[in-house]
Amino acid sequence: MKKVIATLIAGLFASAAFAQAPAAPAAPAASVPAKVEAAHTKAVVKADAKEAQAVVKADAKEAKAVVAAKTEVASAKAEAATTKTKAHHKATKTKAKADEKLASAAAEAAPAK
């Protein structure tokens, strides 16, 4: 974002510099350099616009990657929470089954005495 703002400010200064340039004489010989200067200015503005567009695209791509990364992290956290919950539930069931087996074994062994 800083690059976009810097590019816009640079463009503002460039346009202000061209606006303050002294007027060319009205002689017919001066019209050719004016046309060349106009073409040069047009090319510079076009290059600046392309650069600004590339910067905006790069920033958008970076932002998209950040959002994707955050989404992946959130997804991984959700999956981890689900896995932890399943593991806790499975461990609880296993402990309950072990306790039942111990209780039934104790109940069977007690009457035999």
C-alpha cells in the first residue's frame, strides 16, 4: 500500500512539474519538439500507470495469500480441535470399558471366595 501511495505522490509531483513548464514559443519550428515532448510525457504517464497497476495487483495477490493463509490456519485449528475432541471421547469410552471389565471381573471373583 505504501508503494501505491508513493507512486501517486510521485505522479502528482511529475504532473505539477509539467504544468509549471514555460510555454513554448508559437513558432512553427517549435511545434515538432512540443510533439516529441508530448509523446514522451504520454509514454512516461503510461509507464507510471502500468507500474501502479502492477503494484496494485501485487498488493492484491499478497492480501489474497494472507487471507488464504489465515483461512488455512483457522481450518487447521478447527481440525485440531475436532481431533482432540474425538481422541478425548475415545479415551473416555476406552476407560469406561476398562472400568466395566474390572468391575465385572471383581464381581465374578468375589462370589468364588
